Amino acid sequence: MLLVILVLVPQFVFSGGMVPVSDLGTAGQTLGLITSTRWELGALATSAHVRSGACQAPDLSDCQLPGILGKATAEERQGLFKSLDDKYGEIFDVNVYFNWGMALLLATALLGLTFLLQKRKDIL
């Protein structure tokens, strides 16, 4: 059970969903490259169109982003949009096929590693 926690917590932290990948520093960004959830999160956010529309109007009436239409003024909308775009903008527009391919590659590698470790454990 502790091993599961050891594997899952870095998946959440380095995926870019809780903390922006740009805030993790070089080491965090490197670790993020080998976590499968980073690639899946970007692919899901892009394919689900979490952010859509031109987002060019001064009051952002042409922008579809969770929570943005709940803001009363254009300044509040601009502030929310800028904050979300600065922190998480990179996951809203990625190459979906590349991200799913990377997630599949990492899942296959981890499955192979698990298989090899189980075989090694059975031999010992």
C-alpha cells in the first residue's frame, strides 16, 4: 500500500494540474516528463475544450472557460483569464495525438517494468 502512495503522489504533483509545471523548476519539469498523468491531463484538457473561443473581446464574452462567465465585471473576467492562462495555459492547447502517444508509451514501459520485477521476484 505504501508503494502505491509513493507512485501516485508524484503523479498528481508533477502532472501540472495541482501546481503549474512552470512553477516546479527544472527538476520538477524533468520529473513531469516521465509521469503519464502529465500527458493525459494535457490531452484531456485540449480534447474536452476546457478553454475555447477566441478570447479576444474586451469583456471575454467570446471565451468559454470554467468560471469566467460567473464574474460580474470585465476586469474580474480579464483577471481570471490572465491568471489561468499564465499558470495553466500550456495544457489547454497541446497536440492530442502526441500526448496520448506519450501516455501510452509510458504506460507500456511501466507495465513492462512491473512484469520484469514480478518475474524477478518469482525467481528469487
